[in-house]
Amino acid sequence: MEQGPSEGRGIKSDETLFDIVEHIQDLDGAGVTELAAGLDIAKSTVHGHLTTLRDRGLVVKRGQQYHLGLKFFEYGQYVRSQLDIFQSGMFAVDRLEAETGEMSWLITHQNGKAIYVYGRGGDNDIDVNTILGTQVHMHFNSGGKAILAHLPDEEVERIVDEHGLPARTENTITDRERLYDELEQIREQGYALNLSEDLEGIQAIGVPLMVNGEIQGALSVAGPAHRMSKERCEGEILDHLRAATDEIDLTLAYR
């Protein structure tokens, strides 16, 4: 039986359109000629896609350059509002920042990546708005590891096969069996650590958020290693995280 578009690689024109969107984002704005050269497609094709995107409010033109439009923000806000854990998780993150003084995050997952849904910066010179919405590998992220530990084994295998275990620092787990051993430990202890596995000098702890027995996301707290020692993570910070997850559970139960 011949495969249709949904069963094969997809529709080529759609792939081209989204290549253009991603290239505009990567370049922080670009003109028709730049996009055509970067993607090796005809300028007429680029212009046609840009016209469609502009008509839908998905790109805007400033001078000779095209930039992504705020319509994407509308879509993102809608998607985030549909998450079961978002509203209660947002309040929990606000409290975690106030209680710990550290960067606090609500994280979910999609397509094998961890996604920062909501965050607060704590006493750090970091603009969390530049991180919100970004997708990262799960194996070097405390919230990501907390999520991975509660996914079915076959899904974890698929994620590792698809995305690999790239190193971010010398502390990143890059061995499959070592990762699986740590995921088993996370399931037993109920929390995951990131000990400078993503960024040198930054440590974090994450706990899973379960809804009706299914993993929906994670809460995490992160900060510089001199403040976020392993002992503090597994003591004071973990207590705050567990209290936050208990409150989220209660909120969802009576929703």
C-alpha cells in the first residue's frame, strides 16, 4: 500500500516553510536573499512563504528583514495554559524562589526533550525570559532526569536512540547503562540531581510531577554550586520541593 503524506516524511512545502521560520529565529531576523542562500532554495519560493506567514501574523517585516511575529506568542500562551500542571506549578515556582532565593523552574517534556515552561530567577543575574520555551536534552537536566525516570522503559530507549547522550561538561552522563542505573536510583529516592552536568559550577535538584499516575513534568531549583551544595539540595531544597509537589497534588485533586 502506498504511503500518504502523514505516513512518510511529510509534505515538502510544509518542511520548507518551517525551515524558513527556524532560520529566521536562528539569525534573529533575515532578508529574502539571506534566507534563500542559507536554505539553498529559490528567492521566489522564500518570498511566497514569507507572504503567507506575514498574512497570518507569523512574521513581520522591518526594513528589508523579516522577524518572527507575536502570533507565535499567542500560540505558545495557549499551549502552556492547556497543561494540567501549569497554573498550580506557576504558583509553586514563585514560592520556591521566595523560599530558597534560587532559580526555580516548572519543566515539562515533549518529543523527547525537556521544555522550560515557567521560571523565576532568584538571586542570580540571569534573565529567565531568554530560557523560557527552550528545549534541552533530558539526561543532563535535573527536571529532565526526574521525568525520564518515570517514563516507560521503551520510551526512554527511544529518546536515547533518537537524541543521544551528548556531553555538556565532563560531568555529563554519556553512557547508556550508567544513565539507566541513575534513573533507577531517582525512582527509588524520588528526586534527581544535576551536579554541574549541564553547566560548570551550576547544580540543581528536580522532583517529578505526576497526574493520575502519569508523569507530566517536574519542579527544579538551580543555582551556583557554592550555594547549591549536594547537602543543601538533598536537605532544605528537597523539603521545599516536596511541599510544593504536595500542594500541586492537592490542587489538582480538587480541581
